[in-house]
Amino acid sequence: MTGVSGSVSPDRRRFLTAGAAVLGAAASAQLWLPTAARAAETPLPDGVFSLGVASGDPLPDGIVLWTRLAPDPLNGGGMPDRVVTVEWELAEEERFRKPVRRGVAQARPELGHSVHVDVRRLRPGRTYWYRFRVDGQISPIGRTRTAPHPHHSGGRLRMALASCQNWQHGYFTPYADMLAQDPDFVLFVGDYIYESRPSATALRKHEGTDEPYTLVQYRNRYAQYRTDPDLAAMHANAPFVVTFDDHEIDNDFAGEIPQDPDKQPHDAFVARLTAGYQAFYEHMPVRASAIPNGPHIQMYRRLEFGRLARLSVLDTRQYRSDQATSQEGAQDPSLTMLGAEQKEWLIDGLRHSPARWNMIGSQIMMAETDLKVGEGKLWYYDAWDGYQAERNALMQELKQVRNPVVFTGDRHLTMISDLKEDYADPGSAVVGAEFVGTSISSNGDQDQAAFHREWDPRVPDNPHWKLLDAHRGYHLFDIRRDGIDAQVRIVDTVRQPTATPSTLARLRVEAGRPGVEVE
């Protein structure tokens, strides 16, 4: 993995360095904390590991290990207002008979007693087991995996794509099947939580009394989601690569502009962003480079999986222009989705990539969605369709890129498409493939007949679409040098704690041949 590129101010660099020292550098310690050092502290409440464990952002020689101490997770966490020293341990077998790394980390109240351990000097392409211990309490055991050696070009990389898990719409049953499929890592492209207020008619009611606005309220919402047993089990068994979309803060926000600026003054929304980004960091297995700086968080980044795949993870919320409100507005060349710095970073990484596959994690759909049946166009302005000039310029760049594939969420539908050089010209060249993954639970058990009545008439106006479906689930990818084999994995229900999974469709992207084919 290469780090986040772009210029970093000296003050910001010192801030990140200090954060890394607090949260990650303790990983270099090699001794368990002596019992005598713990004896003088007031004992912690039982159940400090109620939110489980997780890992993320695998490197060839490193991984982030995560937990958060929260004996009373839905009421601010329930921890005393003091720094707590947490022991961690990592081994190559799950009985921990021969630990390869041990150390201590500080769980600090100002960061919700979250723990982020950036373990380094590991072996590439290896499976490891890890756990935490504090005050006589031991966490669940987690399993993780490092990325392949930087020069490794063969083998298979198995990736799961997930997004959009609304607690109130259903159980997170697709994760039970994902766990059985044993991916090397999970790419989560947004809407980890939903900010909506509790609904009396919901299948599972959101905690609290309103939308979250404060840090404690966002912490409680994340903690509730973390208690889903299938999500917790998946986090404990494979590393996640995460980014956020809109519902982690506020529906359809753009930069520092809320969905409803008449109801959320700028200063109030900046405070909400600050709280939401901090709670996101506190609950995600990400590095210290993602410690928020007020209402800003560094989330776009790049990970390398040997010479087989390069993954560029985008942030399509913080830097975008406000959404257009008309077709003419969507074609304004001044509108940006990525911002100048992130766009330059993305294009540079694509142009100079040594990888066989150039993968992009994009929160919102890149291929066109023409909603109008017949003549004319009607777009979703929150998606890339609302930023026509920048999207078209990116399509031109993808023409020069080796094997580009985009992985997306947001739609609560499976929408698999060819990426086209010019969507105004149906005969233009295919430049890549896009997999829009369906939701984990958002929209619940959808009425399939109603979906097809609404969407089937639009298919002739969108000839680049290869597959549409409205079941809940996720996508699974086996990535090899010669091609990517994809499965659309679905479940029969999210209204019960257990579900029956199946494969809805199999698709393939051939190396050297842009686009995707249904098998």
C-alpha cells in the first residue's frame, strides 16, 4: 500500500505524527503490562469488549487491529474518564502458543476508548490471529491477513463488496454467508450506519430519540450497529477496507453543505461533521492518518495487493460541489465530485500503476442511470451523473488504464454495467466495468414484482446495463491475472435473524477486454 498522496501541512503532519505515537507506536512494545501496574487502578466494569474486534487496511507487512472498550455501548460506552492501557497479542495460530507480536496501546477517553494498533514487521500473504486483554478481561479472538508480497503477481485474491446496512430495515444476514465464503478482505463502500431517527414501526428500532448530532449520539449509533452478531463475526474473521458515503453523517450532504441547509445552519453542520467523522474513526479499523482534524478526515487512500491489484479508495463526499438540480446544471464543467487534489491523486495512481487490475472503490454509481423512458435524459444528481464533465474526463482516462474495474454501493440494488467513453453515444467504446453492489439490509425484503415494473422499462435506454436486481446481499470476487470471476450472492430475507443464501448470477471480466459479461 502506498500512503495517502498530496501535500500535507507541517501542522497537520505533526498532528498525525502525535496521533500515531499515541495510538499506533505502542505496538512496538514487546511486553505484557505487569500485573502490579494494573493493581492500583479501579477495576473496570464487566463486558468491556462488547463491540468485538476488527482489523483493516492490510499491507504486505502490516495490519490495523481495532477494538473499543464499551461495557455500556448504547449509553456513551460506560467507561471511566481515564486512559486505560490495553494489552494486545498477535500469533500465527489461534491458540497463541507462539505469539509473533505483543504490546500495549492506550485507550483514551477523548477517542471513545477506541484502540487502533498499527502492527508492522509481519510476513506478506499470511493469516494471523489476535486478541486484546485489559483488567483480566479477554476479547474475542480475531483473524486477519496481510496483503501479498509487493512483487507477487499470481495466485487468487478473494474480495467481498458490501454497503448500505440499515439497522431498521433488517438483520445483517448476508454477512453469515460472506463469512462462509472466506474472503481475503471486505471492501465496504459506505452507509455503515444510518442517521435516521428511530421508527416505531421498524423491524429493529434505532437507539436514541432523534437523528445523531453530537459525538455521544454518533457513538451510540455506531455501537448499536456493531452489536449485530453477523457483522461482528465478519469483522473478526477478515480485514475490512472501509470508506463512508452520506448516511454516516447526513443524507446527500456535499462537503460542508447539508441536505437541508435551511434547517441546519453552517456552524451547526460543521459541528455535526466533526462529531460524525470522529465517531467513524473511533469505530473503524483505519490508521492514524485518518484521525479527523475537526470537520475533515483523510479517507481516500491506496492499497496494493502485490502486482495483481491496486485498489484506490475514493472519498466522494468531502470535496464535491453541491449537487445540481437540473440536467443543464449537471453538465456545468466547474462541478467536481473529487476535488482537484484527489482527482490528480487518482489519475496519477492509475497512469503509473504496475498492477494487472486497477480497482476503484467509489461510493456512488459511475455508469449512467437514465431514469426517463424514451427520448431525453433524467439523472440522479447525487451520483456521478450529476457531475457529467468530470465523469466524462475520467472515462477518457480509463481508456488508457490497464483493466479498470469500479466497485460501488449506494443504490440498494445490484446494477452491473459497462463503463462507456461517452454515454451520449451508445456506440462509443467500452472502457471498463462497474459492479454496484446491492445493500446488506437497506430497503429490506423488496417487492421484486414492483421493482421490475418500475425498472424493466428503463433497460432499453441504458444498453450498458448488464444485470439489475433488488435482492439483499453482497458481491464476491475472485481476482486472478486472467480475469475476475464475480458472484452476486443474495439472501431470501433480512427480516429474520437467519437466511438462506444463493448465487443469483455469475459474471466475468476478462483481462485485456474492457467490460463485463454475464455467464
